[in-house]
Amino acid sequence: MTLRSFFAVLLGICRFRRGPEDLPYSPPLLIALLIACGALQGYFNIYNGAAPGVAVAVLVGGVALIGALYLLLRGRGKALRFVQTMTALAAVYLLFGVAIDALISGLSLAALSKQVIEHPDHPPTLTTLQTLVIPGVVALVIWQFCVFVGIVRRAIEIPIAGAVLVLLLLFLVDWFVASLVASAMGVV
């Protein structure tokens, strides 16, 4: 599969016209995408002022999510779909993550957090650019979630409502493990 055809399939997945089964079964591609996802997540967390321990906890939570997805696919008798499913999820995460992180970086989160902490009874003052960017970020996050649901639905062969619940369960596993690791490291 060429890079051009890979991006064509990825675009089809994001437009809900294709699924993870259309991606190649390539463990090296999956590993490369997961490393890129970890680098993006770690860089974004540290760029926005998170302690390195928090960045590590979030990465460990991501590994737990990957393990939970494998166990879920295995439990449904579809373990052979893991590589393509995880490749699709990682590629979509990277595609949306780069766009969302770039937009969020322009929001000056540190300044907004400072305003909220100093004046909790008053909403923060937003610039025109921030006011325009926030709905775009929300729309991208919703779209990304819907694409994730589509990937999980096709991989596990369950209805949309079930895929939403499975995805929420996976996010809960991610959050729970990340919280445990952060607490164990003493960074929260």
C-alpha cells in the first residue's frame, strides 16, 4: 500500500465510507503510528505545562486502552482484527490530534487557566480568535469521537449504541489507569 492509498483509506474512514478492514495488516505500521501518537501526546502535555509525570501517566493509560481493546476483540473472537483496528484508531488519533492540538495551542490555555483561578466567579475574557477557534475544536472532537465509534462498531460488529458504550469504557480504562499511575507517582 502506498502512502497515497493509505491516506485515501484514512479519508474514507473519516468520512464513514470505509472501515479498519480496508487498512493493511502491518504490525510495523501500527508500531510507528503508536510511537507517533505517544510523541504527540507527550509533547502536547508538556507544551501545555503538565508535569513530566503526568505525561508518563497519560501514556501508560493509553497502553492500558490498547490492552483493553485487544482483550475486548479477543473476547468477541475477533483478535485477528486488532492490528487493523488499532492502526485505524491510531491514524485517526494522529490526524485529528495534530489539528486539534494546533488549534488548542493557539488558545493560550495557561492564560485562560490563570484567569479562571484568579477570578472563579467571572468567566475568562476571550479574544475574537479564541471565540472562533473553540467551536472548531469542539466540532473536531465530536467528529473524531464519531469516527472512533465507527471504527469500533465495524471491528466488533455491534450496533452504534454498543460501540459508543465500548468506546466510553475504553476511555474510562484509560482515565482510571492514568489516574492510578499519576497518584502512585505523586504528581496529582
